[in-house]
Amino acid sequence: MSSINEIQDEIVSEFEILGDDRESTIFYIMELGGNLEDFPVEEQKEDNIIKGCQSKVWLIADENDGKVHFKADSNTDITKGLISLLIRVLNDRTPEEIIHADLNFINRIGMGSIIGSQRSNGLASMIKQMKLYAIAFQTKLNA
Amino acid sequence: MNFDVNQIRGLFPVLHQEVHGKPLIYFDNAATTQKPKQVLEALTSYYEKDNSNIHRGAHALADRATQYFENTRESVRRFINAKESAEIIFTKGTTESINLVAQTFGRKFIGKGDEIIISTMEHHSNIVPWQMLCEATGAVLKIIPVHENGELDFQEFEKLLTSKTKLLSVVHASNALGTINPVKKMIDAAHAVGAKVLLDGAQSTSHLEIDVVELDCDFMVFSAHKLYGPTGLGVLYGKREILEAMPPFLGGGEMIKEVTFEKTTYNDIPFKFEAGTPNIADVIAFDAAIEFIDSLGKKAIKEHEDELLSYANELTADIKGFQPIGTAKQKVSVLSFNINGMHPFDVGQMLDARGIAVRTGHHCTQPLMKRFGIEGTVRASFAVYNTKSEIEQMAEGIARIAKIKNK
């Protein structure tokens, strides 16, 4: 399995191929949402909604053999694409790796200017929630 | 000035820019319109030459500023054909105007068990102030339903009117759908049961001829920034006898006649409702915006905007997955829609990638969205400076976006 930084490098080069065309970039992000694992309908509940996102984003996580596995869903396709990128980088890692991950691909892609300030705030909330899950699992594993 | 859209565009500096490498197409006019050079120049000129506090100043600058300020009041009077300029009160905006009426007229004349009628298509700013009033007084809010095409259910409205009705507060043109309501008929019907009527003109005043005497509304409220004027400025029109009977809204300077620690007497209208130093610069600049609209004429403006709307309807009609929301017979230039299988926010962001500015979401009309069973819409709203070529580019963008989920 590639490291967090290797996957980030991969993502950055994929976005570089798209060039400066904003519309193609957004289409691409929307397509990425198709990579998300199926999300259980019964988990689309208030408790799993990430606070701070304008669109609805549901995130759940479980831990297996010391690694955290995320599943997510959203009611908007662009948001699905964004969270699928985060999951690609952080999925099936140890809590330690997730907590300390420096997600530099977001700035390297220039994601802020692609998705605008509202969605950037949402993206930050998603990262925070994923790290909070990791902290919770780490506490549990160390108990 | 003849209606020459290129000449008009020349007056709006903000339109001449690129967004994400594409020429800006500004279709968010129902949220706020852009400002012509005359308005910007009036703002600068005031601060460069005339800045001073108005009324009561014993010097030349205060005199000039006062005169320009009061000139705007007279222009607004003419703009809506009020009987006298004292019936024009400057506020922060439509929202404040409605709150002013709710907290003064409402507190004094509406009590327990009385009824206030609003409609399903109201902006939150014409819902929440009345809910607050009802909570404080025990009055009851009654809601006019909306048909599937976005028109008000007039029969149901008539059923709601009773001797308990004290106020009808209704939007003239819907911000979310564009529907123009049959307000003259509604005002007459409300008056027949002895109710007063507040007309929310935030979305109608830039498109339609307004004559408050002919309409016979008791209050009319609107905002300067949707009329090519500055932000932070609104108007409350009220009939003299009603304004005089209302208690003041805010206490402070300007609104008093005499203050002693024993008793304060209030100033006459309009000053009774304009406590504190008003938004002088923006009021003065608003005069230039009214002059701009007058120079084109509402008739020519409406014709141009109607043409844009029907062109947009025509070009989007056959796009697979395109779902217009609000298809009333009488509309201002608002095209509200969804694309099958897509979230409005995503559609808006993709149009933005093409330099096209639209609004997405519930447009501060959540009860209306609920009525249609949707979370929100994409809203394109057109103004005097928009062109058919811009409509073509938007339709092309919508077609491309719709294809993603509607092959």
C-alpha cells in the first residue's frame, strides 16, 4: 500500500493533467464521487452528518486490526468527489497516521480556488471529523 | 436615453471583467443589481465635496447635503407616486422596513386573536417579523397557499379574509419564482374586511411601474440595492394617517421635537422614524439610480427583461432533465430551475466555472421550497444590462451540465 504522501502526489499529478480548465476539473471531481463505497441508507441519519458543511455529508468509521475504515456519502456530487479524495488518502491507516497526516494535496491542487470558500470550509470540517474519529479510535486502542 | 443594451453596459464598470478566465455573465440580479457609474460618482462626489451631517447644520455643506438628501426623498415619492415626500421613510433595507411596521404598527394595532395573512411564497424577512409579533401579542398568522405553477391560490386567500384580519403582508413579485401577484385585487379584498396591507416590493420595484395611490396599499417596502442603488438603504412608504398614528421605532436624535427628562415629544413624519444620523451618502447616490431607471423607463426595461426571460424559457425548454420551478403567467425576469439528479449547489458551481453568476439554495423561502418538495433551486435573474447572447451561453452551460445525469 502506498504511503499517504505517495497517494497525495498521485492525486496532484492527476489534477495537473486536467490543466487550468475549471469546468473539466469540477466534472472530474464529480466523477470521483462514483468511487465511494456504497453507504448504508440507515446510516444517513442526523448523528452522522458532518457539522459545518452546507451540503449534507454523512461520515461513518470503524476500526479493524488497528486501522480505520471510512465510509461517506453526500447529497451533492461535488462534495462526494471531495470526500472520496480524503478517503483515498486516509482510508485503512492507523489512527496515528491519520492524526498526523499533513494533507498538502489540497493546497497543491489549489482546491480552495476551484471549489470556493463555502465548500473549502466544508472540506476543512470533513478533515476535522476524520481526525476526530482517528483520535477516538486511538484512545480506544490505547485503553 | 434609448434602450441600447451596449450603451447601458458601458455604464456598469463591474460587468467588464473576467471570472475564471471567462467574461462575467451576471445573472444574480434578484439578489442585488450592479451599480451604474452615475451612482458611483454620486457617492464619491458626496464624500469629496459635500460630506456633512444633515438637518440643523448652520453651514453651506450641511445645507447642500440636506438638500440632496431631501431631493432623493422627493425622487422616491415620484418613483412610486406617493402623495407627499413625508410618506417616504429611509431605512436600512426591506427587512428593516418590515420590522419597523411589525414593531410599531403591529404592537399598537394588532392584538390577541387578531389575524395577519402572509403567503407561502414570502421571503423569510416577511415571515419572521410577523412570527415575532404573533409570539409577543397572541395574534395568529394565516398562510395563503400556492398552486403548482407558482401562483397564489386566490380562492383560498379570500376564505382567509375575515373581520379578524388586521393585516395582509404580501410579496408583489416572488424572489424565488418570479411570480407577480395580483396585488391590486388582493389589496381591495383586504380593505373590504377592514385590514391594512403591506406590499413587499423588493423584487417588483426594479421591473414594474409602481403607483401606491392607485394600488392603495397602506405600506410598501423595498431596497435601493436591488434598484441599481447602494446597499444598506431601504424605503418604507406608508400613508400619512397611519404613519402618524404609529409610535416611533428607534429612539434617539433626529426623531424628537423636544427632550426633557420628564417627557419627550416626537418629531413629525418622516423624521419620527429616522432616529440617528441616516445613511446620507447612499441616500444621495440613490437619486442617481432612480434617475438612471427613469431615463430608460420602466416600460422599456420590462420589455427587455421579458424578452430575455422568454428567450431563456425557449432555449432551456427542450433540455433533458431541465425542471423549471414556477411557471406563473405573470412573472418578473426570474428563471428558477433544477436539473434532474443534480444538487442546485453543484449546478451553480459549474455555471460559475463558465463565468456565469447565479444563486442557488432556498433563496430565504424555505416554506416555499417545502411546498414544492425541494431543497432549493438554481436561480438566474435578469436585469437591464443582460443580453440575449448571455442567455445563449447560460443555456449552453445548462445543457452540458444536464447531460451528466440525463443522457
